[in-house]
Amino acid sequence: MIAFASVATGADVSNEPFDEILAGVNGLRKAANSAASTLSWADIAGPPAPADGAIIMAEHVEALRTRVNAARGTLGFGNWSFTDTLIPGTTLIRAVHITELQEALR
């Protein structure tokens, strides 16, 4: 079972949950014997890796959603249904966006 840092509504978020989610994606890929079993933020096209004190963007969450569903697919699981569509520059990232990614990997 994967353990994740807790994320609370209204609290500042560090980059830790995002790194943990990416590690979870890599764990699923490894379990499925994916040829390229380790992804890093450098492998994900789009925004730079989330950093402590930086603004978490919809693009960060959307990139992880894509990778989570791809990893789930390698093990024969269907796509996870996420609460809402993220619109870059418009959608405020909420705790539910992070906790859903965590749940999709459990």
C-alpha cells in the first residue's frame, strides 16, 4: 500500500504530495513491467516540477492525471474519474484534486 502525505483544505501545499504521486505512478509502471519504469518531472512535458513555495498549476495536476490513468491502464484498470475539468489559468487547485490522485493509486 502506498502512503501519502495528507493534504488539507485551505493549507499550503509543498511539492511532497506531487513527488509521492509520481513515485506511485512509477510503482504501478514497475508492477506492470513497463519498459520505461521510472518517470521524473523532466519526462513530463509542460510546466516545471512543482517546488515548495511555488504556485501549483492546473498543468501540474493534469499532467499527473494523465500519467496516473496511463499507469492504471498498464495493469488493466480503467481510467479514474476526476471531480472536475481543470482549466489552465482559471481553475484553482483544491485539496480534492490532490487527494483524488492519491486515491487513484491506492
